[in-house]
Amino acid sequence: MTLLGLRDGERADYSEVASRLCDVSVSVKKDLAELYRRIVLYLLINNTDDHLRNLGLLRSGSGWRLSPAFDINPNPDATALRVTSVFAETEKEAALAALAENAHVFGLISHEADKILSEVSTAVKSCDSYAERAGIAKEERVTVLRAIRR
């Protein structure tokens, strides 16, 4: 919120976040690629609770870096709209298409964006085995996987 000069509850678009990151990040290329990766993840797992309080920066030397990801929650409601839009899109499929079409805003060329989508998709498809190995109960895994697989 602070990065964009907004108040709690005001909505924004990831394109605005990317633009401002260019102004403050001490590692613009890495932070933009990481933001792109997170947006892909949020879309694939239907994390619609991606408001601006769930995106942070950490001080790094003379500037800022994108903080580690936090508060990521798959939403089982397949019709839920995004809190933070992706190039004005709030529905999953349209947002994925808009993100891919605008990968250049994140400093990515087409094959780099495709590689990120592939890597994140593969990880999401494998999440049940990771969750099982981490000791998460089957009932909890089923609930979360239902949200992810929509």
C-alpha cells in the first residue's frame, strides 16, 4: 500500500506494483521476475486474497527488495475474483492471458515468461506429494487440492 501511496482497502493492479518496483528496487530484474512468478502461482492456485497488505518490501542497503512471499491461501470458490487485478483482469484465465501478453512489463521476454509458467505449473502439480512428506493430514490436503485443481 505504501509503495503505491494507497490506503487500506483501496485496490490496485500488479502492473502498478511492477512500475513502482522499478523505481525503488535495488535488484529490479530479480524482483520483477519474482513478482511475475508469484502472480502466476497466485493465479494457478486461486489465491484471490492477494491484497496489498500481503505484498511487502524489505530494506536492502540503499533501496528495497521484494520480501519473501507470505499469506498465500488457495480459494476453493472457483468464481472468486482477484483482489489485486492483473492488467485490469480479475478472473483467472483472463488474468493469465493478460499476464503472458504483458510479460515485458516485468522485464521478461516470451520464452522467459513461458519457462516461469512451466516451472510454477510443475511445482503446483507436485504440491500434494510435498504436503504429504511434510506431514499434512490427508483431509487438509484434499481441501487445499480441491481449491488448487479448479
